Amino acid sequence: MDADSRARRWERWEGHAALPLGIASLLYLAGYATHVLAPGLPPLSHDVLRAVTGAAWAVFVIDYAVHWRLSGRGPGFVTRHWLDTLVVLLPLLWPLRIVRLYDVVLRRRGRPRLALHARVVLYSGLSALLLGFSGALAVYQQERGAPHATIRSFGDSVWWTCSTLATVGYGDVAPVTPWGRTIAVGLMACGLALLGAVTGSFSSLMLRRFSREGDENGERPPGR
């Protein structure tokens, strides 16, 4: 299969797979949230929820395998598409597929897409919301009932997640378990990345606008 054929098949697959992946992300998030926030459900209900999240993971593995096959890169696909690899390995990142689904739906309906800066802000905001919710669930699951834990309710976990993603870090509550702290490191990195994307996009927009106003007023830098 030549490169052009692989590219066309890749594009067709992404168009067909976007909706199932988005639905799988929603099912995973709903199943995981119910499993964490409703521990008093009957054991059979929790078994069903685990089956739902497992089925969602299977959907992502199939999508990853198809992309690997269509890439024609062999083992090099893992490192070249490291973000896709990370999404498959870390369930915490699965809800971010919902953001991609939103973009695909807009393209299919032929609606005008937002400007680049607006898309960066919108997608960063949606990503922060989804990542924050799933991160709060994961940390709460690890911290509740742990000795000397300061995160004792889901509200505490949400507050800690918001301050972590915003890179504020008040320090009034913090994870004490090894897995809770591991999740915290990931959220810190994601928070820095999302904040940098929004800040960079806003700065670029302001510079472009001020440059345009300067050109209109005849204020050109020396040498132009």
C-alpha cells in the first residue's frame, strides 16, 4: 500500500471512528463516575460498570491497532504517535476524545469553524473541564479512607484538582497516597500545558491586533 492510499484510508477511518470513540469516552466517564461516587451499589452493578469501562478501553485499543496498521511504520508508530499511545495506556485521558468528537461533528455538518485562537481557548477549556473531572474522580478514589488523608470528600478532590490545574496549589488539601501523588504529577503537567496554550494563543492574538492597529495608524517599526 502506497503512502497516498494509507493517508486516504487513515482519513476515512478517523471520520468513521470519531463518533464511536466519543460515545466510548462518555460511557467510560459515566461508568467510572458512578463506580467511584456510588460505592453503595450492589456488587452486580459495579461488575456491570467495570464491564462498561472495559468495553470502552477495548474500543480505544482497536482504534489504536487500526491506526498502527494504516501507518505502515511498524514499531516506530509507538514513539511517533506517543500521544495516542499515552491515551490508550492512561484511562484518565480518554474523556479528551470528546473534544475531538466536537470538531468532527462541526466538519460533517459543514458549519464554519471558529478562528484558530478561539478554537485553542475552547478546546483548552473543554479539555481542562473533562480532565479535571476525571482527575478528581481518580484522586478521590485513591485518597478516601487513606490514613492521614486530607481529601475526604469528592468536593475536596474537585477543589484540589481546580487549584492544581490552575497551577495555584493552595496546599490546604493534598494527596498522600503514592497513586494519588502520581495522578497529581500528571495533572500538574497537563495544567501547565493547557495554561501555556491559552496564554500563548491570547498573546498572539493581542500582538496581531496591536500590530494591525499600528499599521492603520502609520506606526511602523524602523526598517519597514
